[in-house]
Amino acid sequence: MTNSLGRLPGRMPAWAKVVTALVLVMAVLFAGIRLAVLPGIKDLFGTRTTDRSGPAVLKSIKDMSRFDAASGNFQVVVDLEKDAKYLPDAVRGSRTLYVGAGTVEAYVDLGAIGQNGVTVNEDRTSATLRLPHARLGKPALDVDHSYAVSKQRGLLDRLGDVFSDNPNSEHAVQKLAVSHIGDAAEDSGLTARAEANTTTMLEGLLRSLGFKDVRVSYGT
């Protein structure tokens, strides 16, 4: 049975459905705004972070025989750009500006002293030490003081981030920052500073033990 307009009784017109949907959407948005404004209400719907990590497990212990004699703090600005060969940057490509901060330790390996590396005279007043040259440790990136200044990505890269397990990964720029910090440490004179500090430490130690003449040299 139909009415005079040809519609089944009780069925909502199409325009009425559209209006009803708009009213519901507006009501939800209005309620969200009110919840965000009212103090204390937002906390009822807030998220909570729970750390369910297991305890750290000791895998190995290594005895250290080196003397960390100097440390350098470095900062580098990495500008990494990736382009597609036949596509414009707006479609495929990325550019990241990243500030990387890190440290490099310089040390002398006292455990590598040879059998003839230490000579002492008979009355124990003179000592001669021949040590290996100071070396640089691996650069350590300080993630708390490193950050991305800007990121530009093409459309395909943005879509890839949506379906990626690790979106916006900064591994590439972090790896490049570590490499640049290591290169800077090579040219910084950090090893020479480490050898000077090691010499000062050994001279003070041996003189406190009664040695009057202490000579320290470095070689292979």
C-alpha cells in the first residue's frame, strides 16, 4: 500500500536521511569540542601508556684495559635528498634536514703494551713507557639532542608511510650523521689530546710512587 506520493508508509525520504546524518555529525563534533574545553572531562577519555617490557638480560661481560683520555662533542646538519629518475619530486622523492649530535671517545689501550713497553732502572727512580697510539671509539649519536628540522616527501612516499611498519624512519639520516661525526673526529686532533692526557696521568701516578724521571712515548 502506498500513499498519494508513491512512497511506502514509514520510509524516510532521501533528503531527510541526509539532513539527519548532518545533524548527527554536527552533534558529535560539538560534543568533542565541549569535552576538550571543559576541565577534567578530557581526562576521562585520555590514553594511558603502559610499559610491558621484560627485564634487561646480561649477555656478556668484557674486561676493559683502555684509558679513556678525551671526549669530543660534535654536531652536524645532514641534508639528505632522494630523487626518482623519471618522476618529479612532488610524486616521488624525499628531502630531510636533520641535526645530529654525538660524542666520540679517544682512548689509549694499556692492555696492548708489549713486553718491552715498560722499563725501570735498578734503583727504581727512572721509568720509560712506550704505549700504542691513541685510537678513536665508535661515534655515539645522542638521540635526545638530535632532531629532524624538516621533512619533504612526495605523494608516493607519503602513501608508503601509511602502509609501512616504520613510518617516517630516520635511520638513513642518523646513520649519515654518525658517519660525518666520525669523519670530524678524525680531523679534530682528539687522539693527540688523548695521548697528552694519558702522559700527564702516568707521570703523576709514577711520581707519586717515587719515580723521579718518567718518560712516555707512543708508537706502533
